[in-house]
Amino acid sequence: MEPEDQYEQYRQRREGLLTIMLTGVGVGGFLLFMILVTGGFFFYVLLGVAGIAALGFVNYLLWGRSMMQATAGEREEEEAKARDELEPWNLPEPRRPRHL
């Protein structure tokens, strides 16, 4: 890999991290502002939303994940059937490495 390519990858990672960090600081500041303005009521709203999200995550862990694993064979058969039904001109292009 050429030095310019390495620098470009480093720069892109740095830009992504900066975007995430600035967004986090902005959202955190907004939430703190809302908590202060509402006298703490907004904190309970956030706790309620977090509780509902936690409940949804537990539901996925208990039922959703096992259901995905149980139906994996059926899903694979359906995908194979759909692939076989495609006309030759509708098939996706194979993925090949890009070499110059």
C-alpha cells in the first residue's frame, strides 16, 4: 500500500471518529439542557425510553435470536429457490477484486 493510501485511510478514520465525538457531545449537551430546563422530569422520560429499549433487547435475546436460528434452513432454501428462478440476464455480477 502506498503512503498516500495509508494517509487517506487514516484521515477517513479520523474524520469518522470526529463526527461521532462531536455528535455525542452535542446530544449530551442537549439532553443535559433538557434535564435542567424541565427540572429533572426529562431524566425520567429518558429512563422510561431506556427501559423500553432494554425490554426490547431482552425480547430479542429470548425469542428473536432463537427464531432466526430455527428458521435459518428455511430461509436458505427460499433464497436458493429465488436465485434459481432468476433469468440469466438478471443475475448479479460476481464480486471480483479490483486490480488495475
